[in-house]
Amino acid sequence: MKNVSILLLIFVLVGCNNKKKEDSPTEPVVEINHDFTVVAKLKTDQDDRFQFVMKDIDDETTIDKTSLKASEDFQEVKGKVKAKYDFEFPTTLYLGLGYVKPKTVIFQSLEISYKGKSHIFTPNNFEEYFTINKFVEFGENEGELITKAIDGQHVPILGLNRKGIDLIKQ
């Protein structure tokens, strides 16, 4: 009888311990990616490869490259760069204007979008919202940028300044 009581007690204890624990739902840690979309309407007199570049808060850089053909007509060039965090705006966002050879690039507009917000920059406000490096100069015509080589190097960059980045946040 004593053995039966012990067995019965073991079954009861095991039965109590086997109750299903309510698993609290654990959400997987997912890195959120958001695209900064850049749409440039431009024309150029040289075939080249343009780059859309974003440097994020972790000081990492993403690049989207796109080939561009010489054309007398405006063409639409699209690029995307990824942000790792949904709250993130870039610390640096720029367009590399091709590295093969000097050229003239004429912009009609440059639209930058993120998280449903966008801003269209036009040539009349480029000098207010963009910076250029020593390999680029503003031309005489509206929207015209002229790239040049210096000491055998050609690294023309059109960068969106902090004031321009803040416009996209609004």
C-alpha cells in the first residue's frame, strides 16, 4: 500500500509539473531597413557610373551605383541607399558624379524620399542645400555642374548639407 501511495504521489507531482507553461511571445529581433530613394533628372555629355552614397550614425556607408549614358535629353536616374534604423537620417548623403572622365552634368531636379516624406530640390536652390568638392564647379547655366580632374584625380561629389537633410525630415 505504501508503494502504491508513493507511485500515486509521483504521478500527481509529475502531472502538476507537466502543466503547459504559457509561453510569453518573444518577438525576434529584426533589423529594420528603410530605403532613402533618390531620383535625379539630369543629362550629361559623357557615359559614366554615378553613385548614391549614405553614411549612417554608425559611420557605415552604403552605396548604390548606376550607369548613365550621355544624352541631350533629360533622363531619370534612380538610386536607393539603406538605413538600418527607422529613426535614422543620414549623417552624410551625396551623389558621386562619375569618376571616369570630366563632364558637364545638368540637373533638372533631385528628389530625395524617406519614410513617406520627400523633398524635390531644383537647380535654383542647389547652392543653398548642396555642397560641392574641389572637383566640381557650378556652371553658368541653371543646374549645370562641371566636373574636372586635378592632379590626375577625378572624384566629383555633390553632397546634401545638413539643412537639406533636415528638409526631408519635415
